[in-house]
Amino acid sequence: MTAAPPPAGATRRGVFDMDERRATEALRLAWGQAYDIGFADRAWRACRLDGPGTLLTGTTPDELNRAIRADWARRSAR
């Protein structure tokens, strides 16, 4: 079975390309009750909703997710 070619004028996404909207939705689904999560100017960011805290950033969704996990673990250990 072969895949159909993309429609004329359509570009194919590379294997390392990501859909920022879907990645943001996934992070919000996982962490949205505790963190304000967003993507702007090619940077991922999150900040806790329950008070002042450090702005967490990442160059990829995975990097931001790791930063959130570390922050969550550090604050939960208190």
C-alpha cells in the first residue's frame, strides 16, 4: 500500500516539525490546573497559578514539560 501524494500546493511537515497549537493543548491538558502555559515568539513558557513563582521556559514542549515536572516535584516536597 502506498500513501497518496499531498494535494497540489500543500507542504508536508517534516518529522521534527510540530503543531504548536496541539502541543500547547497537550501541555494544558496535563498541567493546566496548576500552570498558565503558552507559546509565543518561538518560546514555550509556564507559570504557576497558585502564587508568585519563577517563569519556566523551554525551547521545545518536552523541555518545558521537564521544567514543569521538576518545579512540581520541588514544590510538592515542601
